[in-house]
Amino acid sequence: MLGEKIRDIRTLKRLSQENMADLPGIATTAYGDIERNKTELSFQCLLQIAGILEVDISCILSFGEEIPHLFPRPATKARHYNRKELLFALENQKLEIEKLLAAIAQLKAKKEKTELELKYLMEKLDLALLSIRTVTRSPDIYQDYHHLHVAAGSHSCLFPQSAFQEKVKKKLKYVNQPICYFSLFRRDISLDQ
């Protein structure tokens, strides 16, 4: 089993058996026998293998039980993580990912709803724009005065043409160009007194 641990660490480090044959007094075939657990491994040989792999002997002995940092980090100590801790952290990350995916789905649904509302409002605006009228100072604007509705206090009334013209002229006294207004009922305009 120790040979399998050495082989796994070697493959993680992307070293070949030929690289490991740099051990003094060990041939490539003898090293292959070590990895296949066919040869008894001395403590001195284990120290040499750990040196080439750049890990502690404890990393080799505990490989598979704990997951160590096999690659040296500058100015940091090697840390070992318990498998249960890693599985717990992994499950927490999976739950966090699921929460984020649910939030993304919720945001997409909200976006689609907003786009539908926007489409509806744009259609409503298009209809409102169709009802826009241009008001000018020309006398022919007053031909349709009986359709125009003026709010007078608590009740509505229709003004005779001359009174209505004066009312409209007061509203338009600062306007030199034609102005536009929205008529929600297409034929009715409400002017404040």
C-alpha cells in the first residue's frame, strides 16, 4: 500500500519513474517494484523518495487518509485537511451554488416579467401617442370647442366659444410654437382654471 501512495503522489507531481530513478542505488525496475509493493522499503529509501517528491514522510504515510498540500508553498507551513472536513466544505459549496442558481432563476423570471410589463406599457404609450393633438393659436382650433371639457370648480361645464378661446389663450400666452398634449379620451381635454 505504501508503494501505491508513492505512485499516486508521483503522478500528482507529474513525475515519471525515470525521474525517480535518480535515487542513488535504485534502478528504474527496482523503483517500479517499490510502487507495486513487491519490494520491502527501508526508512532510508523512503527518506530519499520523500526528498525527490518534495514532501514529508508523514505526507506519504498518511496519503489517502488526509489530503495534504503536496506542492510547497513559499513562507507557509504545509496544512493537512481531514477528508470529512473537505466533504463538509464541498457540500456547503454545493448548497451555496444551488442558492445562487435559484437566485439567478428568480432574477431571470423577474426580468421576463419586467420585459412583459415594459412591452405592455410601450403598447399603451403607442396608443396614447396616437391620441396626441397639436394645439395651435389659429382660429380653426376652436371649431371643436364643444368637445373640449373644462373643469370649473366642483362641476364641469362647457364654455361658449369666446370664453373658451380666452381660457385657451391664457394657457398658451407663453407658447409661440404649436404644443402637444395627451388626450386620454381622444376628444376631451381637461384645463385647470
